[in-house]
Amino acid sequence: MKTAAEIYDVLHGILENDFEIDPADINLDANLYQDLDLDSIDAVDLVVKLREITGKKIDPDAFKQVRTVQNVVSEIEKLVN
């Protein structure tokens, strides 16, 4: 998982399967909280899942500014590359 497209595919799968979000609602511009209806507990769960997949420690502070699916992809891309 190195390219933005690969990261997006993995993230899309997590949002769809683990958070039961309609795949039609998931796109790069989707706001995690407003459009996808995640709450702060979901956000923590998402960080944990991404940590398991990447094997990298994810700084919670880096994710405080994350609002959209694109933001998540960008942060993970920085971590793994």
C-alpha cells in the first residue's frame, strides 16, 4: 500500500465493511463527520485499523485536522512513504 489510489481502496473497504457506510457515499471529498456520519469514537477506531494495516504509529494529533477522506489518504501516504 504505497500509492494514494491503493490507500483509498483500503480506506474505502474499511469504511464500507467496518463502519457499514454505503459505498456510494464514499468519495475523496466526503466529510468523515458530516457526510459519512462518523463520530469521535469511530475516528479512533479508524486510526486503530489504519495502524494495524500500515504497521506505523499514527499520531492522533495529525488526525485532529482530518476532515475528509482525501485528508486521511494524504496522512497515510505521508506515513508509509
